[in-house]
Amino acid sequence: MLFNSLPFLYGFLPVTYIIFWQLKSKTQRYVWLTLTGYAFYAGWNYKFCALMAFSTVVAYLAGLGLLRWQDARRRRLCLIVPVVVDLGLLAFFKYTNFALETADIIGAWFGSAPDFRKLDIVLPVGISFYTFHTVTYIVDSYRRVITPTRNFFEFSCYVSLFAQLVAGPIVRFRQIEADLENIGQGDRSKYLEIGWSFFVIGLAKKVLLADTIAMVIDPALADYARLSSAGAWLCMLGYTYQLYFDFSGYSDMAVGLGYLFGLRLPQNFNSPYRATDIADFWRRWHISLSTFLRDYLYIPLGGNRRPGWAILRNLLITMVLGGLWHGAHWTFAFWGVYHGILLVLYRLGHQWWDNLPALVRRVVTFVLVVIGWVFFRSTDFTMAVTLLQKMFSAPGEVSIAGQSVLLGALAVAAALAHLGPNTFELRHNWSRAATVGMASLLIASLLVIYGARSTPFLYFQF
């Protein structure tokens, strides 16, 4: 089920919302959010509900163990066993065939042809996100950052909350713990305006802007070998904005849905294309993932505490694993290496870089990010290399079907991404003008949804 689909907008959401606010106790609301989360997930593949339930039970029991036992040995077991189980499940579904394909490639290098048989594995939607939810809960409980909950349904509704279940943001339990504890006393009208405002803005980002850009660039990139230099740049600029408005649109809708149920989800994007350096970009882009990688991988590896090249090694390891989190393909790993190298270079030369004019730093950072998206978007290295060769070859005539639509969408996208406020910077008070604007965006989005098939969000594949 998609947020930008008629069954969700006219069926699932109003039923879930109305019944939720008719329930009085927090346990009733926990149960309802759990049930609706599983119903929402079953719309993708009901068979994988058992997998999510298993991960939920394992993490919940680990939390109870950390509450009960205080000796170091058993606490370590309560940390290691469930984290290994959760990450093992993620690795099996997401990386098994990738590992087999890599083994075939390595074997070919050494003159053998093992030809491992690939497994028929379906990647469960959202497994990367809910796995990270359970992992952060276990680790934070072990670190005594949070006190594990004894209420199973409180924890299960945190894991299966439909607003952020399949594409984030990656919400740590401590970020919404207070709202979950007070959910029984929630005021329906308190966050009504901001909730609908976030949701409508996110819907418009996805339906009116990201999907419009995708409609033009997807066919062009499918025939990338015929693109001119200008056409390649237009397609990659289009993808740069499509990815941002698609994913930030989803995140805005998730935040809005959270508000509608009295839960404040964290910000996931902070105008990333205004970044003045690559480190600044990662403080603004997919914030919940970048902070997860920082707190649960980079810092445990040693972070900035170890001198010299150890810091650079930690950066590269973190970014490579961050790249592979996005997909089991070497293009994603290379995208992570690329950003890791940029972070290393910035760390080595930040004093010189920071003295450049802010406009220069923003433009160069943005161009570097666009180049990185080539590997993120490409299906293989042949496509990536071909696109880069075209982008940095002699200019040619632009020949993209629908290029006038694309240019108009790019102009709007660039103005919003580089100059306009992001959703968290808006006031969200529904004055008469704001109400008319929101109603116009909603009507326009619904008209598009009526006239075309709803398209999945890009980050569902991760």
C-alpha cells in the first residue's frame, strides 16, 4: 500500500485515524497501531509479517533481559545474540545472492568458474529500516540510554508504525518514547494542522514534482547510450532532484502521519543541496541514517579518537557499509567509497576549503553530489562510466522526449531545493492563504493520482 494511492487515502488512513481517536487507553492505542501496521505491511506481502514479528519479539525479549540482569556476561549476551539474529536475517535476504555473485567474480579472476546457484530470495520491503529500529533499541538499552519497555504492544507499535515502516526515517525509541508513554492522553487537535500540512506538502513533492521528473528521465536513462552530453547532465540533474523530492516527500508524509497520531518523528532532510561541503551534506541528507552510521558504527570503530590514518579508515569503512546498506550491488559500494574519499579529502583540506566563498563551496559540493548520484542510479558500472563519459565530453544537441516539461520541473525543483525553506522551516499555521494553498496542492495531487498509476517511493527498494 502506498501513501500516494487512493486505497490508502480514502480507506486505510481515515479508518485508522477515526478508530484510533475513539480508543481511550494507551494500551488500546498501542494494539491498534500494531494491528494497522501489520495490515499496512501485509499489503506488500503478508508472508513477511511473521519475519517482522519475529524480529520484534527477539528485540523485546532482549530488552526484558537487560532489565532483569545486571551482570556483564548476560548483558553482553542480550546485546550480541539479538543483534546478530537481526543483522543475520537482513544479510540473508539482502546480501546472499550478492555474496554468491561476488564469489563467482573472484573465482573467475583466479581462473576457476564456481558458478554458485543463486537463491530465489524476495527482499522484504522495509527490512533495512525496521531492522535498524530493533538494533538501535537493543544497543541503546544495553548502553542504558533508554529503559526498555515492559509493554509488548508499546514496543511492537514502535517497530510496526505504518508511518515510517517501509522507508523511514530510522526512528530511535528514545526519540518518541515520551509521546508513546503519553499517547493515551493525546489531544487530537493539538497537531492536526501541522500533521496535515506536512502530509500534503510531502504528497505534492512526490506526485507533482518527483514523478513528473521521473516520467521524462526514466525512458531517457533506459536508453542512456544515445544521450548527448547535455542530455546526460539533464537526466542526472533530474535524478538528483527526483531522488530528493521523492524521499524527502515520503519523510514529510511520515512526519505528518506521525503528528496525526500524536507522535513526533524526527527530521530526515535539512535542505541538503545547500550544503557547503561534503560533511555538511551528510549532516543534512538522510539524517536518520547518517546519524545511525555515526553513532553505531563510526564511533564504535574509534571515530575521531584515534590519530592519523585510523580516522580516515573509519570514514571509508563507514561510508562503504552505508553504500551497501542502500543496495546489494557494487555500484552502491563504489558510491560509498566515492563519498568516503570526499570526506577524507575534506578532512585533510578543510582549512583551505572553508576560506573559499560560500557560493563557490555550495556549487562545487552540489556538482560533486550529482556526480556521485551517477553510480547510485546506474544499474552497473558500464552505465555509470558511459554516463560520466557523456557528461564530460563535448556538448551536443539535447534530444530528450519531453525536455520542455523536464526543464520546467527542474527550474521549480532547483528553486525549492536551493532557495526555498524546507518543510521543517515553515510555520504550518493554517491562515486563509495557507489553507487555500494546501487545498490546491492536495487537489492537484489527487487529480494526478486519479489519472495515473501510483508509483512506489524510490527508497522502498532499500
